[in-house]
Amino acid sequence: MYVKLFYSKISPTPKPKCFIKLNHILHITRIYKLQSMSDYKNKQEVKSITQRGGGKIAGLKNEELFVQFINIYFINQSQIIWEASIYSQRCTLSDKFLALKRLKKSNAPMTDQSKTDAIIEFKGNAVLIHKISLKKGAGRPTSSNVSETYALMYIVYYDKHSNNKALGKLLEELFKHLPDGIITSVYKVNQLKKDNNSDPEFVRARKEYLQWKDKFEICNDIIWKEMKQHHEYVVDLFKECLSGRLKFGNNEGTADFVIDIDVEKDGIQEGKYTTIPLTYDNEKLSEYINKLISITNCPFATKSSRPNSNSPYKIWSRFL
């Protein structure tokens, strides 16, 4: 198993066996070989997880394994100079992002779930913190409702692309058509796709769903297709989805790196994954984003959830 650990040149670590140079504050990426779980020393010292923030552990398998691998290595080396932790926390939105979001939802909260999934912190210098976002291959860089999508797309537009009037008109058209609101239904979306139920509740919810479906087709087949012609904007949009730089204003919710996990090889367990810096332009990031763009043809669709099995589903629009 292999784990990539990040450290500054000033950190007192042994000379690495393998170097990958990065033009960044993190100058070196080191590859360590870990032993099998049965060979770990000081197993009693290894906690199952180290977590920051108030989020729940459930659903964080990859984050947990990532943190374990790094912390166990340093315990085995009796040199605990770096410490990894899960970062599952809501972080404060930037003023600009919040203002844009509240144009669509006036009571939007001031915080949102961070892009950062895990943190690697240098013990002895709290300034050296590396914020990691874990992704499975070409996984979704985000999943946002209408108010979040509005803020996301316009903050990227105003950041670098506000002189592109054609793009501005496309954004206006997009938010004229993108369904905004909630469909409440005791039926799942997949059930609403089939016309096989005379229940009045089903008929009502299916009618609303089909109206949304027509609008999604315009958003995906016409508007998004045209937006992809503005390649630089779409690249910047995906960068923002991954990092949250504009959304969180570079606070702890902003990710510095993406770890691209090899899904086919069950990557986090095998340790086969790619480190992609998010704070400067680089070939890995370009390849990763272009791959995401190439497979993103229908980014607008429905998403649903319910608090428990006795409650109806709430269905809303999502981006990615």
C-alpha cells in the first residue's frame, strides 16, 4: 500500500526514496510503502479515526482510510511530525458568494459543507496545513441546488469573464429555465418516470416532474451545449467546484489538493491515487478537468431525499 504525504522543505523528515516536484508551497511529494495491517507496530496507539468539526463519520470510508494510513505510518516510524484528520465541517461562505446565493434564496445560511475532506497538519507549526479533497475518479466535483448553482456560476463569471456578454446572456437564459422549487411526493423520481398509476397524488407529482423534465432538456441540450463553447469559463467553473476558492474565500473550507482515487483498483485501499494541486495551473489539473467536462453532457437533473421512511420525498433541481 502506498500513501502520498505532503511536506514543506523545512519539515524534519528523512530523505525520500522518490520525489515528484511541485511548483508550489508544497515542494515535495513523498511516496511511502506501508506494511499490511497485521504488521503495524503500536497498533494499540492507533485510533480508528481522527476527526475535526461536527460532521458525522457515516459515509466517510475513504476519508477514514486516508487518515489511518498517514497516521499509522508516523506511529510506526515513532516520528509523529504530521497528523491527519477528517475535516467534516460547515465553513463560512465568502461575502460575495453569500450575497449571490441570497438573490435566489433570501434566507440562505452563512455556512456550507467544506470542499476539504481531510487535513494533514504539521505538528509544531499549525500554519502548515494541507487541505485535501478526495474524489473517486471522474466523480462529481459538486452537487448544488438552484441557489448554490446561481452563486457558483455567477461568482466565476464576475471573477474573470464579465466582459463575455454572450456568456452572460446564456446564464440569464439558464436561470429562466432551470426549475426552482420543490416537488413533494410519496413516490420516487424513478416511479414518476413511468405512467402506470392512477393515484391522484401520483398524477399530480408526475405532471410537475414532466414539466421539469422539459425544462431540463432545454438546459442540457441547448444552453449547456452552448456554454461548453466558452471553454475557459467552463474550466474555471469546474476548478471552483473542486476547490471552493471563491465560495469560501480561501478559508479552511477551500481545498488545496484533489486526491483522484483509482476506482477500478479500489484505490484508497491499494494506495493508488493521483495528487492534483488546485492552487495553480498544472497538467494534471488540466487533464482531470477536461475529462470531467468531456463526460458532463447533462449536468442538470433532479435530486431527492427524505428525512425518514415515513416522510414524503422532496425533489429539487441539481447541477452535477
